Amino acid sequence: MTEKHASMPSPATALVDAARAAATQGRIAEAEAVYRRVLDVDAGSVEALNFLAMCRLAQQQPAQAVELLERARAAAPNDAETHKSLGLAYRAGGDAQRGVQALTDAVRLDPDYYVARLHLGVALEQLGLGDEALVQYFRAVRQAQAQGRWLSEATTPPGLRPTVLAAMRTVDYGRRRLFENSFAPLRTRYGADALARVERALAIYLGETPPNYPDPRQRPLFLFFPDLASRPYYDRALFPWLAALEAQTGAIRTELLNMLAADHGFEPFLRFDSAARVEDYLRGTNGQQAWQGFFFYRHGERRDDNAARCPHTAAVLDTLPIVRIREHAPEVLFSVLTPGAHILPHRGVTNTRLVTHLPLVVPPDCALRVGGIDHVWEEGRCVVFDDTYEHEAWNRSDLTRVVLILDTWHPDLTDAERAAVTDLVEAIGAFNSAAGVK
């Protein structure tokens, strides 16, 4: 978890071994005496200083513990365990501010040090910084449980159990409070009944209520919104704006072809460092280059440079009812699938939005499959589908296939619900970002 304590000069080695043996066998007083002798030989022994400091803490002598640990920190400034222990000592002595600083240093030096992160949460709470404490508690619990810890009494050290349980209660209550508050003004404006389905979606997200999928083929990876129509493909009549978009196909295709000829502005759709991860999503002879995007928006961020290169397309997009959620949506792009490429079956994140394709360049032997149902693109004719169904796409021709992809709201959502989902997803995203959740 942390860097190893500094190596001992050879005269101290036997003493350290003896001290460790005594401590392991529960002979604490003997271990303490031997570690004092270690300091006579090596005054900067981080191991000895840490052990003796913990003894002072157990004896309710935090000032002496701080003095020993400051010596240890001076000897090994990058030792995360020393910073963690120093944080505990400062807290025990009533100096929560310095405790927070030392514990912050501990998790900076070792971001996966979940025990230090747990104590950092406690220290932040002592300072009245509840939201900051919530983030640290949540991250500590996630990190510990990812390593098989804190899943039960058996996987939680007895001395930590009360603190861990309190942190878990804080996480459960705090996340609900934070996320509920994100759309509280809308509840006041529209009334509780208007946002009842949003409340249920939040309960499902938090694991308080199991999802009741109307179609077993549907499995959102992030947020399931109840009581929305569920089907792989959607009737065009539900989206009256499609006709206006399709009427611009020729002008949009012209700008696309100019970009393809210039080979400018395109980037791999998948952003993975590992070729193995790419192969989980994509097959093709060109690796990540087999599926490229010319993005007008990515994760909600407008690509002004690409919009300037394709001004007509950008202007058309500005007229469409696309989903706009900070750092999440829309995702709008020319999606380029090279010859022989196959986007493997995968699922989307939420049923609150649907995906629209405007096919622009479609050679033979190219198709989309959603929920086990195949669809062959027709140039200039949109298709709208729910990507929380397993879906895939392929290009079995020797030519390039391109579609314009954009996100739109599920038509069953009311204006109030769309606004509340926007606020909720932004709040979840901000919290997860602060907690280091990708």
C-alpha cells in the first residue's frame, strides 16, 4: 500500500527483527522497548518511530505521537503510512485542520490507500465539511470493496468496523440528499407528482429499488428510467423533426465528403490504451482507426473547430431537440466505419435518450442490429433506436460507411422530467468525478 520504510543500518537489523517478532506475538511492551533501542542505533528509523507513535496514541499521548511522527516524516517524506498516522495523531490532539492536511498528503502519495481516505473523511466531517467528507467516504468504500474488503464483518478489521459502518451510512444518506437536491427547484416549480418517475429512477440508481425492465433485452449501464416505452426501434412519427433533418442530407453529405477528402478532424471513436480493450468492442484490420468520428459534440462539449469546418451541418444541429447535459451529452458525430470493420455488441448508458442515425454514405453489406433485429441503412432516411438494447454494426463491403449520429430525448419524457434528468445526471457526474469514478 505504501512505500517500504527506509532500510536499516546493519547494527539495527537484529533489533528490528526482534521488535517485529515481539509485536507479532502480542508482546507490545517488549516490542516498544526494543524499538527504543533501534532509535539509539538509527534515530531516523521510520518503522520504529511509527510503532512508538502508535503506542503513544494508544496511551492517549497524542502530542508525543506527533513529535515522533514528525521525525518519521522528515526521514521519509514520501511514506504514505507515516502521513496517515500523523493525521490520526493530530486529530487525537484536537487539531483537525492539520489532521486533514496530513491525511490528504497520505492519499496524494498513495491514491489507493483506502484506510487513510476513510480517516480523511472523518477529519473533514470534524471540520464541518460534510460534502467533502462524503466524497472521501464513498471513494474509500469503493476502493476497499474492489479489493474484497469491507464487504462483511469478516472482511472488516474489528477496530475499523464502527467507522466503516458510519461512513457507509453517511454515503447512503449523503448521496441521496445531494442528488435529490439537484432537482429540488424543479419539484417546487412543477410539483412532486410531476417528478415521481424521476424519484423512482434515482431510487433504482442508488440500489434502493430493483429495476423492473419491461423488456428483458433492455439493460442500461447507468440510469434506468421507469415506465418509458421500451422497444429496439422507434416509429418515425414520434419525431416530427426528422423530415427537416433528412431534407438537409445533400448539404450535410457535401460537407462530410470535403472532410473525408481532406482527412482532417477525424479521431478514433474508442479511446483505449490497450489493443485488447479495443478488441472487446471492435473488429477490423485498422485497430482503433477502423471506427473514427468527426465530432461536433463529445461528452457534451462542442467542438468549435469542427463546427467551423462544417458550418451548414452545425447550423442544422442547432435546430434539433438533442439532449444537452453538461459533460455527458450530446454525442454528435460523423461516424466512419472502414471496410471490414465490425462494432461488436454493446449497450448504452440510459433509456432517457435515444440514438438517431442519418445515413450519409452506405455501401452494400452494411447493417445495424438492435435487440437482435437487423436494420439496413438507407441514405437520407433516419433510424431511431434505443442503444440500451444490445446493438452492433458492421461494414462488410470494401467501401467506407458514414452516418451522422446524434442523441435525442425519449419522447415519453415530459419537459419537467427532461429538466430533472439533466440536473440529476449533472449532479451524479460531478460527484463521481470528485470521487475519481470514471
